[in-house]
Amino acid sequence: MFDLITIGRISVDIYGQEEGHGLGDAQTFRKAVGGSATNVAIGTARYGHKTAVVTGVGEDAFGAYALTELQKFKVNTEFMITAPGKTPVVIAGLKDPDNPELVFYRETDAPDTQVKVGTELRSAITSTRIFWYTGSALANSNNRATTMELLEIRASQSGAENIFDLDYRPSFWKDRETATRAISSAVESASVIIGNRTECAVASGLDLQLPLDAFADHFLDKGARLAIIKDGAYGVLVSTALSRTMIQGLKIKVRCGLGAGDAFGAGIVHGILSNWSPEDSVRFANAAGAYVAGELMCSDAMPTESQVRELMARS
């Protein structure tokens, strides 16, 4: 039995190493495996849980590198495919650490969109403790079909924990209306919803300026047991049918904002697997995200629990 199975993007991320330098400046670079669902699997594995990612890489050197990195992080790769095409690459510059410059080199039908549900995956998704899926994975019709098929399999399991990271990326979609239709249809399969204000507006079709409570009400009415709504510097709203709490973040010097949300997600998964309260899970996740934001890398910077606890104690 897996503790967590994720589905979604994988890439090789190439990060600038000089803070304050843009992609047009002279600088050095360092590479790491990336992609939101991949990073969440890595981050959760760092806490000692058994994880796997459903994705695909190309028949190229970057694909071989990504597979090797996942094995290094002890993420199971049996549900990954190697397909014709190029492994996606993302190049990041750190002129503004809070808003890094990003250039995506990604084909429309990238290898990570070509995964199908086989016998082994069908068996594993039935028994895994948590299934994590993302809004960005729904932008491609192939990946959307696979994700919805896995959710349908999960629907037959009483009490199945499905976490939906709304993860809205405008560049992946034809238009916002198309995104709203696809993402809102997947909301009803989620037991836990995670998103920022903009992502919640897209997923719900509600006005962006509404109070966070309105988004929480919408997702709870759709069947979620827990809605986690991030509102930047204002904190994170944690909502269940019985309680609502605003959790403040940690103040740190940001070196690279990339991957902080993925570290936050892995922290939430760890909290749920550890039977913590939603509030304690979010406090821990905030610190995990802050830890990665204080580093220059993403997957390579995913912390252990002791490292997160040390940051919480200092802060």
C-alpha cells in the first residue's frame, strides 16, 4: 500500500544561482527534477512516507536524469512511462525572488500527458491512503481523462482521501472559462481542496473579491471535508464543517519562491497521514513552504520533519 500517489507534471528545472540576476544576465545555473505533482511526491517521501508519481518522461538524457533523481529521493517510479518526445524543461531566473522569471519548454502532448490506467495502477490507486491531483493536469485532454478515471476508481472506496491542488496556470489553458468547467467538475471528487484566492475563484466560478468564507462554503457544499485557502500575506483559511481558523505564515527572507507551494502541499499530506488536526497540519505546511522559499532550489530543498520543526522553533 502506498501512502500517497500523485499525478501530474514532471520536468527538469534549471535554476539561476545568482540572486537578483535575470535570465538576460550572466550567471550560473543548476538543474533539478521538478513539476508540481512530482515535487509533492518528493516532499512527502522526505518525511518517510511511501510515495509514487503517475507521470512520464521523454526518451532523452533529461528523462533518464529525472528517473534517477526520483529513485534517489525514494519515490516509486513504477507508474511512470518513457514516451517519444522531449522531457519538459523549465528555466528560472531570480531577478525578483518573489516572482521568478520562468520560461517553459514543453510540448502540447508532453510525455507526462500520455499515461494510461493499467492493471498495476488500478490496483494501487484503490488502496493508496491519499491520491493527489492538480488543476494543471486537467488542462490536457489525455491527462484529464486519466485523472478522472482514477477518481472514478477511488469513488468506490469508502472514505477515500483525495486531495485536489487547484493549481491554475493560465498559460496551460485555452481560456479561463474552459479551465473553470474542467476544474469545477473535478472538485466534487475531492475530500480536501487547496488553492489560493485566484485558483478558488476559477474553480468555483465565484467573484475573486468575495470573502474567503464564500469559497470555503462552496467547496464544503460540494462535498469536501476540508478547504484550505491561501491568501498570501494575510494567511491561510482552514475550514471544516465545524470550524474556521486563519493561520498566519512565517516571516522569512525569500530566496526563491518556486516550490514553496509544493512543499506546503507535502506538509499537508504529512499532517493528514500523521493524524494531526487541520490547523496543526497547516502550521507545519506553512513552515515547510517557508523553508523551501528560503533556499535556491526546490526538490533538492524539500525538508525533513526535524528541519521544519527547527524553523518553527526559531520563528
